[in-house]
Amino acid sequence: MEILDLIDSLEELVIQARRLPVGGNLVVDRKRMLDVIDQMRLSVPADMRQAQQILEMRDQVLTDAHEKAQETVARAEEERARRVEENSILREAQERSRQMLMDTEARARQTIAEADATAAAHLSEAAEAATRQLDDADQYALEVLHRLENQLQAFLESIRMSIGSLQEKR
């Protein structure tokens, strides 16, 4: 469940709460409120799972790059072997094979470097987003708890005043 859905659920709990006749305060189902807050805490790690998926994507990109590099090296090696068999162009084939191997290794290094940079950028963005969402969720929970604390204090004061009024009448 997304954090925004949970915030909507929390808001719905407040909307559905019964009003007290004195002071206009609300009576909120404590268990349901705490359940929603717990669900909010549990929904935050979704960003962490997203960061893990980005890391796995990075590993897959690296694996694909390594496989592609190996295939290119294998093709270059096959080309070199074929050229070696042709005596008339042996030296040319050896030089070309060496050059292809260096080019392939350079392209493989470049592909790996680009994959690392992309994965690092995605991981950094995901970590920042997760941190922001966690901070926002904590701030929202703190605000809700402060409001609840204020409402409870108002309820207690109203109850004390009612008790005092009843005791004076006796």
C-alpha cells in the first residue's frame, strides 16, 4: 500500500470520528489509527526495495556487458585464428586481431564504466527519495501525534471541568 493511500486512510479515520458534544473534539478509534501508522512505517521500505532492484539492474547490465565483451573477444579470436590459417596475410591478420582485441577491451571498459555511472546515479536518486519520504512520513506522524495529544488534553480538561461541576452541585 502506498504511503499516500495510508495518509488517506488516516484522514478518513479522522473524518469518520465522532464529535464530542463538549468542546467539538473527536473520538478516534485508537486501534485503527495505530494500525494505519504501523502500515505507514511498513510501506517506507518499498524505496529500499527499489534501490535493491536498481542494484540488481546494475549487476545485470554489468553481466550483459561482460558477456558482450566476451562474445566480441571470442569473435575477434575466431577471426584471428582464421587469418592465421591464411599464410599469405598472416602478419596483417595478427595485427588486425590485436587491434580488434584492444578496441573490444576499450569498448567493454567504457560500457562497464557507463553502467556503473548509471547504476550509481539511480541508486543515489533512490536513496535520496527514500530518505525524503521517510523524513516526510516521520514529520507527518509527529504532527498527527501532537494533534492527538492536544485533543486528549482538551478531553481531559473537559472531563475535569465536568467532574468539578458535578461535585459542586452535590
